[in-house]
Amino acid sequence: MQHRIQWCYLCRSKDISTRDHIPPANLFPEPRPNNLITAPCCAPCNKRFMKLDEQFRVYMSTASNASREGVKIMKEKVFGSTFKRSPSLRTQIARQVSAQRIRTREGQIVLPIIEMDPLIFGPFLIRITKGLLANLYPDFDYFNLRFKAEQLSQFSHHDEEFEDIASQFKFSQRGNGVFRFWHRIPSFKYSHGLWILQFYESAMFIVSHDDYAPTCTTLTEPKLRFS
């Protein structure tokens, strides 16, 4: 999906020299799909997320119930490349792992959980949402909206309640088992929207936006957690 806006989707600069993939292209195993979403981006904004793109891939692909594509990325890119180049990141991830009880449809199970800093990954998820808005609603001005992100259970998509809610949303995906998203925006008021983002058929997040207050990037939970 190609963009139609003629300015940086993150800062509105007209000095656009790059295209940013929504979500990052490094999440997709090769050969990558030919319908990846992009948005025009200035060089400073693009550079600002480069390291975070790689960290985000580490967190998403190491989820215990990640899809086959997520496992492939974890083995080939995370352990095969990222951790070799950045032992410090591997050490950092290891320090953030702890055993937690997780409630699933089959009952409670104990899984290793990685804690993520919401002050870092909140803006990352909002960045993806803004990129989707720029593509799907190019005439809509989202720069003065308030955005809020939070995590859903990585097992939510198996719940009947989630299936009922999701059936009322518009759905799309990119890559088999890589990125899915649902969204619902009232036609009479684009400023109020709800987005569900899922990576590797496991980690799930919800991002909302409205015009009640200046833009913020806070999460409702002190830590994002997934196994």
C-alpha cells in the first residue's frame, strides 16, 4: 500500500527523503510480501526508530506462542544476528525475564515473561498507528489527537469475547502470521478511533485516539508484558 500524503507522517516536514515501513520491514521473513505498507518520512524521524525497530523485533519474536514466522525470525535474525552483534542487548533482555503465571483458556500456566519499558514502546506502537492513519485516511489530520496504547493478553484472540468484538472492526493483515490489525473509526468523527495490533499471532496491543486533550503517549499499565 503506497502513501498519498506529501509530508513526513510523524513531524509534517516536507523534506521527505525516505519511506518508513508500517510496521518495520525487519519483522517479515524473506521473501517479503509485495504489499507492505509505507509512509513518507524525513531522515531524522526514520533514524530515530532504527535501533528500536530491532529491539521491537526481539521482543515480538520471542513470545512463547509466536507464529511459525515469528520463530523463524527469532532463530535466524535475533539469535543468528542481533544478539551476536549486540551482546549487551542479549544481557538486557535476560535481565528482564521472569516467571509469571498466565491465565489461558486451558487454565493457568507458568511462562517466562519479558518486561518492556512503556515509555519506549508506547510511542513505537503509536507511530505504527499514525502510519496506518496516514495511509487509510490521508485527508485526516491526526496531529492534535491524544493517543493511548496498552497491552492485551497474547491469548486474547482465542477468546470468544474478542472474536465478537473484532467482528465489528475492519480487518487487514500483511504477511502470513506476521502482522494483523483491526480498526474501528466512526465515519462521523474520525478523531475517535480504536486499533488492535497483533504481531506473530501472539503479542497484541490496543491503541486509541481522540481529541479530548493534547497528544500523549502513556500506557495504562506500568509495564508491557508478554511471554
